[in-house]
Amino acid sequence: MIEDRTPTADPVRDRWRAAMRLALDEAGRATKGGDVPVGAVVLSADGSVLATGHNEREATGDPTAHAEVLALRRAATALGEWRLSGCTLVVTLEPCTMCAGALQQSRVDRVVYGARDEKAGAAGSLWDLVRDRRLNHRPEVIEGVLADECARLLTDFFRNR
């Protein structure tokens, strides 16, 4: 008997692959400035791209210049308001505590991330700030979209430093 090795469809994660590829492209821009390759994309409720961001801490000297924070700021500017209800943030690496707090405060509906961050992740790995029941807003979290590609980008970056 021949074994079928065709990957099975993943209805939860497959719909976010195209957006994650945009986030991966954005992550590639971070390395040009000497930053850790993390990229983020904010999608509107209809799925169109509102804003993008990549890590710019080294480039700007700003400790808060994480991909997620920059993308959220730009999306709020594009919408003309701070509430990002209906929006989805797609990011290559699980958000840290600062970014998870920004996500919670921005009222995004959903966070989609690629690679887990076992050392500093705050969306399910080390902490789960975004879904903490004590908070007034808890976005949906979808993890593992193109996880291997996202993790490889980070591993290669740190290996070559």
C-alpha cells in the first residue's frame, strides 16, 4: 500500500498563510537594520492590509520599536482611531509581554503568530497575557502559522551573529 504524504488541510491556519508570508517579508527588512527578524501585518475586518511593521529597535534606538507595536500604531493612524476592533494582527514570533499588552489595549479581534517564544512569549508559551480572564478584552489566538519558516528565520539570524 502506498502512503499518502500529502499535507492535510488545516482550516484554522491555512487562511492566514498569505498574510504570514507578508509578515515574513517584513521580518526580512528588520535584518537590514541589524534588528531581530520579526515582522507584523495588521489586517482590517475585510482582510485588506492596514499596516505593516518590523523590528526597528537597533535602527531607531527605541526599546518599544517591536514589529507588533509599530504595526498597531500605523493601523490606528490609518483608521483614525485607537480601537482596532475587527482587525487581526499577524506576526512571525509570539508576542512578548509588552506587545501582548498593546494587543489587548488595541482591542484587536485576533492574533495570529508563527513561531512560539518559549523564553518570552506572552500569548500561550511562557505567559498568556492576551487571554487572561481578568482582563476586559481577550482576542482569539491562532498559533503555528508557517511556524517552521518563522523559526528558521530567527535561528539563522542568531546563528550568524
